[in-house]
Amino acid sequence: MRAVMNGVMYILSTGCQWRYIPKDLPSRSTVHRYFIWWQCDGVLDRIHDALYVECRENAERDASPPPASSIVRA
């Protein structure tokens, strides 16, 4: 499962075409199947949200920043 996730992350981070997934990752059909499944099920959004909150907390910032409309400029 980790290798499949690595394949999904490779596609998302490089923007390469599916046919150019490196040979050391699972086949493109396997990675694509999981990608579509996870996208439709909302798994990728939940992973993104969890990583976003964790990164903000590690930077000692609020987990949820205020909306831009509430920021007052002087």
C-alpha cells in the first residue's frame, strides 16, 4: 500500500503522465485505480487536510488560519 501511495504522490508532485511512472513503483493501472478510488471516496482530501493541519502546528501556527477577509491592513 505504501508503494501505491508513493506512486500517487509521484504523479501529484511531478505532474508526469501516467505512462511515465517509474518501474520501481506499482503498475500505472494499479496506481491509477487507487488514485480514482481514493479521489472519489475523499481519502486524498482527508490526507491533505491532516497534513496541512500537522504542518501548521509544527510551525507553531493556528491549525486553521483566519479567512483573508478578517485580516485588517493598516
